Amino acid sequence: MTISLERLRRCSIAVDLGAARTRVYLKRTGIIVDEPTVAAVNTRTGGLIAVGTLAERMTGRTPGHIRVVRPVSGGTVVDIAMAQRMLRLLLGDKLRRAWRRRPLTSAAVCVPHDADPLAQRAAMETLTGVGARRVELVDTLIAAAVGCGLPVERPEATMIVVCGAATTQVAVLSLGSIVAAERVPVGGETVDHALVQHLRNEHALMLPSQGVRPLHLALGEDGPALRETEVHGRDVATGLARSVRVDLDALRTAMRTPLTGLIDAIGTVLRRCPPDLVADLADRGIMLAGGSALLPGLDSMLREATGVPLTIAEHPGVCAVEGLGAMLDGKVQPLTLDAMVS
């Protein structure tokens, strides 16, 4: 998709509807919403009970008549009506105060690379249902690259890997456009599922829905003394609460297995690029962004597999919405190439 910076500057709001978190940027103000993309619904009445952080805390703890739903999967809106209701509640008073005198006229939204027309339409309908009169679609890869501070408008290669909850997108950019890109169904949720399956198969232990986060913290700890960690869960056979000591090296091996698809995607993108751009990347390296960029061991694994320097963005989770915001605020200036007169 072609991005018109002039049209983006007319937008008043930027939205990044991710599978894990929803972020909203208000022009000349900054990020006003950063909440989990979760809603809790009363199935008897159809009413929303909670959205965002409160709804996420309800996951796995609700009675039968309350259902926790995620209206976005892999960066694509799968439930338009629920996404609209969730956004209205998340914006609520924040947006009404900002638009006390000026109505919401246009909005920009991130969509995954090579999103099909149905996914693009779902994103547009979600924003128009909230009140936007016009919606501009921006490739997540370009928005994230701008948010990371990469010189995407220059005639040199920049490579970015956006690791989300459900998918990971890889691209090489030059002159403000995507030279080559790949999207693979591997993300933070895939790694979490691999850890859960390892504990179930090797230790007959079922983790609670919020039980993976302590494992991330343990895997991220440095030092030779920490070789094991204690994991609490439910015994598969008896259903009783149980704790086991788990070897951290075995958990790291379980994490690496699904990430091989990500390494293959990086190799595919590099093979599609001209040799000059690949030579640029040998010096500049890869920028890692996205909400799952901080997965323990991901950066070192990619460095070893590619042999290319890798840098994690300062705030990887908000790169896409920050990049959209920079475009809205006019902070991005395109490289002007005037036609030569013969």
C-alpha cells in the first residue's frame, strides 16, 4: 500500500490494533491508550463487563456466563462489532475531552504487511464505527521502522523484525518503501504455547493462563547459579495443585523450536534483496521491535543464526504507534526526487 504523508498529516488519531495490546496516539498529544486487546462479555445480557487490563485479569477466572474474548488475532480484526465496543470504552472520556470543540474527522491504523482486502476492510470498519469519517491504512512495518528512528527515506538498506503476539513480520526497506518482506505465524503466543506443552509432556503439569510470565522472568535472569526454577500448576492426572523444579536449559530448547520459522523468514527476505542492500545490512544490522521483542534469548538466537548485528528498539512495543504519530505530527519528511529535464 502506498502511504501519502500529506493525507496522514490530516489525520487526528493513530491506532495500533494488536493481538495483545491496543494503542492509540492523539495528534500533538501522544499515546492516550495502551491497554490489552481484551473484553469481558456477559453472555446472558450481551453487555460488556470490562475491557483492557481488568478484562485480562479475568482470563481463566470467570463463571460460565462471563466470556473473555479477543477481537483481534494476528493483527487482523476478527470481530468488528466487539472491537468497536472495546475501542469506545477504551477511548471514552479521553477522546471526548480532546475533541470538545473539534469532531473526529480522520484516523490512521496499522495493518499487517500484505493484509488481504477483507482484513483491510475490517480495520477500516472498526474505526469508522467509532466515529472516523476517513481511515488511512499504514503498513505496520513502515510505521514501526519510523518509530524506531530508522532512516527509511534514504537510499540505503534498513532491516526490521516486528515480533508480535501471533505473527512476526520481517522486511528490508529503502527509499521509504519495502524491498522485500515476509510474514510468518510465529510470535510470543507461539513461544508461550511451546513452554506450556513442554511442561505438560515432560512434567504432567498444566500451567494457569497467567503462569508463563514468571517463566519469562526466570529465563531472563543471568548467572550460572540459576539453573532451575520452581513452577506451580495443576497436575494433569489428579487435578491437584503441584509444584515442580524445571531445568531452564530444557525450557530454552523448547522456546527455540518454534522460532526456527522466524530464522527461515529472515533468510528468505535477505535472498530476495539486491547484493548492495545486503552489504548495507552487514554494517547496520537488524532492528528488533514489537511487543514480543523482549522474549528472553530471542536477540542472541537471531544474532547467532544470521551473523548480523542486532539491536532491540528502546521501546519495542510502541514503535508502530509512535511511528504513526510521527507521521501525523509532520516529523517525517520524504526524500524529494525531482525528475531530471533532458
